[in-house]
Amino acid sequence: MATGLRFAFTAEGHPADGAAAMTVTYVGRISRRQAEADARRRFEEWSTLANPLVRRWSATQVVVS
């Protein structure tokens, strides 16, 4: 179990180490495998948003578990 995990993606959907188009941070106790799968799902949903303003405001997500 981990207490803080962060996943970042480029606009193309690749994992990012530096600047990222979208990030998901998990706070609390969650397994890395579950967090990775959830972060990928969140990125897929985020990337299909048509409104650029909504995409901008939802580019940084924090999940508390």
C-alpha cells in the first residue's frame, strides 16, 4: 500500500516525468496497480472532453481514499 501516488500524462497519453497535460494524484491508502488503472481510465475520459475550458480545469485531479 502507498500513501501518495502521482501519475502524469502527456496530451498523447504517454506517461510524463516533467511537464504534463493531465495529472492524477492519489492521497490515502491505495495499491499502485489500482491507482494506475484508475489514472489511465481518468485520462481516457479527460482526453475525450470536447470543451477546452473544462479540460483545462480538470487537468489536475486529486483522489482521496
